[in-house]
Amino acid sequence: MSRVPAEAPALRLATAFVNTFDLLETPPDRLSVEVVQRLAGRHGQAGLAADLAGADLDELRALRGRPHHAAACGTPEVFAICCLQPATTAC
């Protein structure tokens, strides 16, 4: 049996990033340059968001939606492929 890897800062950042959209919150979409920069800094990845601009938010929203789309793919293998492919790829 394989060991379960320790939770890494990058995984915590990815989880926090995906959770910037929550239908139970008002407003449901909290994504902004400031939020991304704060999250990146909190998880030791401040350099990732240093040059982020408002024009980048649409691409970040598309990226953020990929795990939700991929979750409907069925198997772990197809899930991984869907997460790595462009958002237009049908699973």
C-alpha cells in the first residue's frame, strides 16, 4: 500500500483557489486580483501572482472551473486527462 503524501502548500493553494467560487456565498464569485495575490502569498507562492492583472481573471475563472467539469468524467484516469486538457475538451 502506498503512503498518502503529506499535504503540500501547492495543494492547499489549489484548493483555496477553487473555493473562490461558492454558490452558498454572496457574492458566489470572490475571484479578484487581490484575492489571488493574498492566497498565493498565504501559501508561499507569492511570485505566482505578482504580475497578475484584471485582464487575467477570465482565464483564471476558466481554469478554476476545470476540476468541476472533470469531476463528471467518471474514472480517475479520465478525470486527470480532463484537468490537463483545454476546457473545450469533452469528456
